Amino acid sequence: MEKPIIGVTPLWDEEKKSYWMLPGYLEGVKEAGAIPVILPLTTNGADIAQLADLCDGFLFTGGQDVDPQLYGEAMEPFCGELCPARDAMEQDKPVLGICRGIQLLNAALGGTLYQDLPTEHPSEIEHAMKAPYDRAAHTVHIWPMTPLSTLLEKTELGVNSCHHQAIKSLAPGLVEMARSEDDLIEAVYLPGKTFVWAVQWHPEMSLHADADSRKIFEAFVGGAKSNSTKGAPTELGFVDSPF
């Protein structure tokens, strides 16, 4: 049986004008049994459609802030570096969103974000931890009867954390799966799809130290394997964005 192909959104270095990638994203996909392919950044609809045909699933990685225009807000002074072209890529195939990925998914489907947690949602919880990143920075509560609780068979999970933005209002259609001790949504899924999950923490950074991180990648790749036999998906839509 051929391995599924997972399209991985690249990280962007604005200073060097170059793509880059953390190895944990690719290793998580490979070790779960799929082939990762780093995608180009594009707003071309035909190119996006062709990439959707090529890939069996998409991994939306961490990185720059999601453009506030995507969720109908002006950019505040404390909103960080943007990479608007990444906001264009949202297709209806198995999706795993990590960190920025959960924010992108929420914004693309109609939710809003805190542009800067220290300013808009101050807390004693450590959301911008220092290295090493394969340890728990805080705990999240996993809601019973959600796909994440079924997968991990637990209701509490220690997670790493490296972000300054987060979900503010949850997008219609998305369902919360986990919440932090300071009341931030930390994991979501989209019912009715083969696999559309997103988490605020970084399982790719704790991949080799934590079995639960590996299980998330394995569930995602399992969804991609299932989807690869179903034919072309319908489109969730994409947002034109300058680059």
C-alpha cells in the first residue's frame, strides 16, 4: 500500500526571505507512516487545487501571526510578524493544525483571536516557555467524549507551550476538545470530517519524549490513509491574500 502524502506548510523567515522547517513536523509525519512534502506559499487558486489533488492531508504548522483581516479586525500594534500567503491554504482534506494552525483554522472558519495574550488575556500560566520544549509548561483539561479524549484515554494532559496568540471566540462548526487552566481553548475538531483537528501546543517538539504526541500524529496520518481512497474532496474555501 502506498503511503499517504502530507502537505506541510513551511515556516517563513522574513529577514532572509526564505522558507525553513523544524524537523519535528516532518519526523512526526514520517514516523506515523506518511511522506511529508513541504508546500510552496501561494494564493493562486489553480495551484492550490492541484496541491489538494496531490496531497492526502495537510499539516498547518506554527509560525507568524494570522493576519487579523482574516477574522475582520484591524491589526493592533502588538500583533506580531505576519505571513499572509499562508492564510490562503485551507482545503477539505484531513488536517492537523499546530499552534498557528489552530489559530488559522479558527480564523478561516469565522472565529476570532487574541492578538497578544499578555495584553489581552494576562495570566500566570506560562504560554511562552523557554527551552527545552519537550517538557510540560502547563496542564490542559480534555473534555470527555471528544475524539482527543478517546484517543488519549485521559482528561488531563501536560503540554508544552510557545505562543502569544490564541482563540478568542470559537468559529461556528468547530468543537472544543481541551482548555487550559486559565480558560484558553487548546484543542478543537471539526465534526463530520475524516480528520480535522488542531492543538495549541507543539506535539512535534515533544515527539520523542511523549507517547501522546506520537498518538496525535498517528491519528492524523491514519485519517489521511483513509481519505486517500475516497477521491477528491470538496473545498472549504480559501482567502485571497497579498504576498
